[in-house]
Amino acid sequence: MLISFLYLPTQLLAKTNNYLGLSASLTNSRFSEKDNQKTLNTEQGQFTGLGLDWGYVIPGNWLISGKITQQNTKLNYQGFSQNGLAINSHTQYQQQEFAVAVRYTYLPYFASIGMSHNQHQRDIKSVGEISGLNENYQFNYAMLGLGFQYNLTQHLQLELSVDYAYSIKSNLSVDFFNLYDSNQKPLNKVTRTQLFSQLAYTLSQSHQLLFSHFNIKKPI
């Protein structure tokens, strides 16, 4: 999954670099579900989202940061019913993330550790007599990141990092809209690797403009 977004933080206290920022995002997504190398269904489309980011600087090169993001989209869905009939429908998809992290910087390098909670609502719409369903995924991750930052010019900074996430507790609940009984089950432990790059342009002492891009490997 490739994601890029424009991010504009406004520092609350310019002298200490504490910040509170807003972000807008556009995500190009393609997801395929397979069983024994056979594709069961595919979903593709674009997410749009908003986010709130904050950071608090602690003396000694430490930073505590957090974020809240919300993404929504309507994905094109192609798959099969339980009796093998081809289905062309769409999925109403919502995704929320709540994350907090602690970061230590020893220029030009930095390391971070954190936790995140992700929730995904996947509403596959009914087609004719074929009933849709509603899936609710919840994931809790422990995260570890390593990276470095480099000043390209006086006002332009490049940051590159690799983040590793491991799911601690995850579950899935399914609603069949009264056709069958709803059920809930735990999900297998999984890992996720994120490659992250960011360009930060300093507009003034209290404003920065950030362009970010990341690629998620082994996504949920």
C-alpha cells in the first residue's frame, strides 16, 4: 500500500519545538484475499483522510508524540459468493488509528518505540439476492522504529526510517445482517514493516510544511 500526504503542523511553543498539527491524506489501495494461491476477492480504490498529530519535547533529546487519524473510502469489490457466483459490488470502508510513541534522537539518528490501536470497518454491500456483510477488525500493535535525518538546506530536511510492528491482540467480528448469527474470533499474530520518507520545509519559526510517503509491507 502506498500512501502520501501533506502535513502542516503548527508549533504551540516555538522555543521548545512542541507541536500540534493537522494532516490531510490520499491513499492508493489494492487488497487481495487468497486461499491456496486462489484469489477469493479483490478491493481497490483511494482513501481520503484527516489526522491530528502532537508532540512534546523532553530535555535530553526525547520526544513523546501521538496521532489520531480517520480514513474513509468506497472500494470496488470483485469476488464470489459461497455458491461460486461472481460478485461485482463495492465496499464502504472506514479506518481509524490511535498511536503514541517515545523517540530518542542522537543526531543524525533516532530510535522510537510505541503502541497503536487500529480499527477497520468493512461494509460489503448486497447485490440482488446476494446478501452483503459487515466486518469489524481491531488490531493492537507494539512498534519499533529506526531512522536518520539530514539537513539538505537551511530550510529543507530529509528523514528516512524503517518501522516494525507486531500485533499483540487482534480480533474480527462479522455481522451477516440477520441472515446468520453474528460471530467474533481472534486473529493470528502478524507483523508489519513500514518504510517511511519525509521532506520537511521550514516556513517560519513556528510553521513547517511536510511531504510524507510510506510503503507498508505485509499489511493487515
